[in-house]
Amino acid sequence: MFGDAITEFGEASANDIGQLLIAAADVASDDFVKRINAAGFPSIRASHFPVFGTLDPEGTHISVMAKRAGMSRQGMSALVKDVEKQGFVSTSADTTDRRAIVVALTETGAQFCREAAKMSAEINRELTAAMGADRVVLLREALAAIAHRDPSSTARP
């Protein structure tokens, strides 16, 4: 009935930059999670990454973390609770605003972050060896350009 539409969509999606970025990010994330799990952190999932990626060294309000991650406060709270149960972070009431919750890294969380940084460097070395340094530089520049572009300023036909 509408087979032509789905065929057209499939063909357009096959080389769509956005779809390729999503596929590449999924592969990279899955690889990282498998490696970090094998390195002694079996409970870490990709969904936990926003917790670590939004924390400041001195601790951070959950609302700030949520904003940085582009997610709801409730969603970030659920992630923080999960990671806290595993011992990676601790929570406490802010001393200046008892309603606000501050999230801080624990020693276990610091060990995870150090191992994750090593793992990331290892994966980047492997990609550089496989692709070549020049191509990796171009890839980083292209990804940065995409990440920092303002879609609303793009001219549309």
C-alpha cells in the first residue's frame, strides 16, 4: 500500500548523517560498557554516563546535573539513586538550601572515573591506529562542527 514510502525512507536513512552518528555512538557506547564491565565495574550501564559527565569536583545539585544532561530532574534523580546504591556517588542536602540535593563522587566513583579515562584513551588509540591520525583529526573536527552548529540558523530550501 505505502511500500514506496517506506522504501524511500529506508534509502534516505541508509546514508543519513544523523543515523550514521547514532549508529556510531551506539557501537562506541556498547564497546565502552563491555570493556568497563570487564575491568571490574559490572553494574555500569551507558544510561549512567550522564551522572558522571555532569558532576563537578566539589559536588553538584541534581537540578544542575539534569539541565547539563538535557533531561528532567526526575530522570536524573532516578539515575543518581541507582548509581548511589552501587556506591559510586553520595547525596546530601545542601547546607544553604535544605530542599536541594548535592551529589558527590565517592572513592569507588573516583576509581571508576580514573578507569573510564584510561579506557577512553585506549579506545581512542585503537581508533587512531585503525583509521590513521589525519582521519581522526578530521573526524573530531567534523563532529565538533556538528555538535556546535545552530540548526535554527541553517538555511532551508
